[in-house]
Amino acid sequence: LLPNLGGQTGLNLAATLYKSGVLEKYGVEVIGVKADAIERGEDRIAFKETMGKLGIPVPKSDPCYSVEEAEQIAERLKYPVVLRPAYTLGGTGGGIAYNVEELRTIVNRGLNASLIHQVLVEESVIGWEELELEVVRDQKNQKITVCFIENVDAMGVHTGDSFCVAPMLTVPEDLQKRMQDLSYKIVDAIGVVGGTNIQFAHNPEDDRLVAIEINPRTSRSSALASKATGFPIARISTKLAVGITLDEIPYWKEGTLEKYEPSGDYVVVKFARWTFEKFPKAVDVIGTQMKAVGEVMSIGKTFKEAFQKAIRSLEIKRYGLGGAKDFKTLSLEKLRKKLAVPSSERVFLMYEALRQG
């Protein structure tokens, strides 16, 4: 059974079958990501414990199994707090609580959404940089980094809604190296064979770096990394899962794959696509729950070129950042108010606000 190519549902099913004894009963072997590795990556307590053993900092947090527990933890951590249900996809059931009323609503929803009825109550790192690495590991413990992805939207916006660039354009090389070293430590400890997505939060003010979460599977970011670099993560992950190692797979440039390094003289931009107009009751506010229904990816020689192509590809009757809707008729004060809450229009609002000075 190869669960890490089945997305979040594949991991959840494999974990449930393992715990219920079905796999053992029928002699089914789990390959790629072992059942205990799924727990270390997906269960918030197991992930925190693993990071603690490795000495890798994570945001201060505690898991809860009831609303009452969540209230006590939030009091200790101070509001706002981020709520992350275990074993979920796209931030389902999660959110940011600024007070106890919001906390009760989100925790109730999160406990119902979680496979094991567990929600992590976490200190807020809203506003920090959100950075991702796509790493591949084989059974020989050889590791390569396929792609470095920089989310332009800060922490607080789900990665599926955030617009991002590859390679990282504003992140110093030494910080990229730090994240790479930590990522390799993490995939070794979790024991994933194949592709893993690792997310970090970085505070530019004091240089604090924390591990947010890992996805021990092929994910949306894996698809982006594959298209951005030409590296077929899903195909290579499958080969690695059946025992082939990186030094046995030819590298299309030279030698074998353990020598792979991300390279290219181009910039890739990923921009999310929303359809709030099709859901009259949906509020155009983006946060820790993903609301995008798809995304576009564009390639350009520069960030400007790739960004412009992405906007034109959205098919929302926009041909660039300017002239969007009636934003030019709004006062600077109104633009500031709209920008205070992230929405699908935030980039266009920002452009107009900057244009007005």
C-alpha cells in the first residue's frame, strides 16, 4: 500500500486501516511513508514531540480534545491563537481566534473535522514570512531539495490561497541553507521515503525560524514544484517507495539524481483562483482555511513578467494590476480599511493604494 500518492485522504485511510489492525490481518505492507511516520507527521502531539527531540523550534502550542481545554490553553498563550485540527486538508475546520467566542466556534468545528478529534491551539505567528521546501529522501538516507517556495502572503493566509514564487527571491542564502538543514533532519526523523513538503515561519525582525508543519505526501506544493522545476516528484517518489535509490535513477543533466540541485534562469509565480460570485453566502475573506478553487502557474524571465502572465491567466477579465473594478474611485482611507482584512482582491487593492500614495 503506497499512501503518500493518495493525498490527505490516502494518509487518513492508511492510518485508520493500520490502527484497526486490517493491514496486519491481511498481511499488507505499507511502503513510502510508514504508518507510524504518518502519525509523526499528521498527529499534532507526535509532530511536536519529534521536533522537540530534534531541537527544532516550533510555535508554542498544546493539543485539546474539548472546547474547555482549548479555552484554558488560549488563556495561557494569549489571544490571538491559531487553531489547527489534526489529519485535515486545506486547513479544514481551523482558523484564527481573537477572543473566546471565536475560539468556541472554531474549536467545535475543528474537533468535528479532525479524524482523531484533536485540535492544536498554537501561538500566533501571523505576519511572519511563510516559506516552504519540497524535499525527496530515499531508503539510503540520500536527500535532495527539489524546490524552494516563497509565499508572498504572510502567515495567516493558507498556502493554497497565498500567492507564491519559486525560487525564493527575497530570502537570504544562509536562511535557505538553515531551512534545508532542518528539513533534512525532519525527513530523517519522520522516515518518509519519497517527497515531503515542509513549511516554516520566519520572523524577519528577530530572525526566529520555526517549523509549522509537514506533509509527508504529494501535495499541491509538490505539483507546483514539479511543474516549476521539471522534476517529476510523484514518479520519482513511486520508484523510491519500491526500493530504487536516487543514485540508481539517471539525472537528465548529468550523472544520477542524488546530485540534483534546483536551477533555472526563470521565475515561477503561482496565483490562486477564487469563485466567490458562485457562492452567494461565502464571504470574501481569506485566512487559515483554504477557499481557492484552483490556481494558475506562470513562468517568466523576471518576477514582473511571471506575475503579469499569472493575472492574465486567471480569466477574471483583468489584464494587469491596474484598472481593476472601481478601485480608482475609492479614497485612500477606504482602501486601507479594505486592506486590513485579506481578501481575494488584496493585490489589486494594494496596487491602487500605492498608486494613490
